[in-house]
Amino acid sequence: MVASPLAGSVRGPRLSLGPATFVDKEVLVERIGVVGCGLMGSGIAEVAARAGGQVIVVEQDFKSLERGRERVDRSLSRAVASGKLAEDVAERTHANLTFTLELDALEDRELVIEAVAEDEATKLAVFATLDRVVRDADALLATNTSSIPIIKLAMATRRPEQVIGMHFFNPVPVLKLVELISSLLTSAESTAKARAYATDTLGKTVITSPDRAGFVVNALLIPYLLSAIRMLESGFASAEDIDTGMVVGCAHPMGPLALTDLIGLDTTLAVAESLYEEFKESHLAPPPLLSRMTQAGLLGRKSGQGFYSYRS
Ligand code: 3HC
């Protein structure tokens, strides 16, 4: 294999994501920051640490930080319990993770992946701060946004050529896909570096998407989820029948309403709104039931109640 010109040097043994062993491999990026430790941020932090990176995770308050840390703990324990991860590897993964409330802690990072709530103002503020804090002019500033144009976030910085979309899928430790989204100003070098990190270091499969609302996967997935919610809202079919239909009839791993609960109703709503804003097609407009449930805090698994209850 020809070494990538972007690769750094290997300093000691690294972790592989698959088999529970240390392996020697090219380390493209060693110092990683993850901003936000919710459903996606915790998964991204976990896979980055499992792959041998030194990961600093930043949250905005202590409660969210503890919840994120517990999520990573549970996920690693589950992987150990199912025999997919050796205990010592899980321990080293823990050792690779540092949790903090200070964005300033990211000053020496080579790659920062932003995964805060899907709110444009919040993400813009994070990128403006990262631009100020991260010293390395070559550092890659990535976003896991599923709905906000990459170029908008890039323009909050003075280095738009370093800003790129790296869109992971939930649960991140299980699903292999990363969508790579370059804006009109992302440099070819940044794109190559992000691709190499996702594939060579994290072992993910990469597809590329233009900087358009929904990218590839959500542009297909969200209209399907919205259709299921409309079916339920109109009384066409019950939640159980809709989901059973797609699981048993089409061999999907879960039905659309259970999947909306997994993604989070707030996130589904945010993506639907951005798709509707971009394309103005009526089938992309969020159904009122989705808006009302989100306003009521019925966000799915993360709140304990969505289309189904998770309280027990
Ligand atoms: N962390 C680590 N491992 C996990 C996990 C987690 N959070 N959740 C599940 N797993 C592992 C389990 O350990 C298990 O491994 P094993 O088979 O080796 O024992 C395996 O995944 C299957 O898990 P379970 O047996 O508990 O449950 P299921 O077989 O029902 O699978 C599921 C659960 C993986 C969530 C599966 O139902 C699935 O893939 N669903 C579809 C998820 C999906 O479509 N996600 C994409 C959402 S879109 C998105 O994220 C983009 C955003 O922008 C909207």
C-alpha cells in the first residue's frame, strides 16, 4: 500500500475497530476533538477512541457530559459482554477519552468533529469558537450536521477550506456509513484527509454527497419516515402495523416509527424542515403530529417516550 502523504507517523500500537487486538497501522490523525456528547457525539467519540485516537470530548454542562460518558460506558460494556471487544481494549478506549466542559481544551487538535444539537445558531457559534481556539491552521473542522449547509458553517470561520461534513449514522459503533460532504470552498486536501480518516482509521464506508439538504441518505430516508407519521396521524394504520409491515414485509431492521424514535423526533423534524426549506416540495413538509410531539418533549428513546414508550 502506498503511504498517504497526509499520514502521520505511527507512535506505538493502535487499536483496530473490528477485532479486539492492537494493530500497527498508519495513524492519520491522533488528536481528535468531539464537540457534543449526545447520541451521535458519544458514538463518534467511542469509535475514534477505539481506533486509537486521543479524544477530547466537550459538552456544555456537567449533566450532559455525565450522560454522554455513561452512554459510552454502556456501549463499551455491551460490546465486551457480547464478546465483540476484549476487556483490555475497552479499558484502553476509556483511557483514550477525556471529557471536559472547555472548548479551549481543543487548541492542539488535528481534527474536531462537531456533533452538537441540530440548531444552526448553536453550530455557527461552535464553529466561530473553534476557529479562534484551534491553533493548527491545517486542522480539519468537521461537522456531523444532518441538515445545515456545510458552507454556512464554513463561513463562520476564517478557514472555510478546512471545513467539511462527516455525517455518521446512529448507532455509530454499529453502522458503517459516513457521508462526506465538501462545500464549494472545501479544499481537495481536506476532503482526502477526511476520507482517509473515515476509511483507513475508523474502518467506515464513505459515500460522497453534494452540499444539499438531506445529503444522500436523509433525502431518501426522511420522506419515508414522514409518510409513516402521516399514515399514523390520518388513522390509516396503527404504529405497530406500520412498523411490522416494513420489518416483516421488507426486512428492514426496524420500522419507520421505531426508527424515528431512535433518531429522535427533534432531529427528524429539523432535517424535514431543512429539506422543505431547500426544495419546497409538499411531501417534505413535517406533519403536525411530528411538530406537536417534539414540542411536547416526546422525542423518542432519548426522552423515554416517542411513538413507543421506553420508560421500562
Ligand atoms: N452501541 C454499540 N453496539 C450496539 C448498539 C449501540 N448503541 N446498538 C446495537 N448494538 C449492537 C449489538 O451489540 C448487537 O451486536 P451483536 O449482534 O454482535 O450482538 C447488534 O448491534 C444488534 O443489536 P441488538 O441485537 O440489540 O438489536 P437489533 O438487532 O434490533 O439491532 C439496531 C439494533 C442496530 C439499532 C438495528 O435495529 C438497526 O440497524 N436499525 C436501523 C438503524 C438505522 O437505520 N440507523 C440510521 C438512522 S439515520 C441517521 O442516523 C442519520 C441522521 O442524520 C438522521
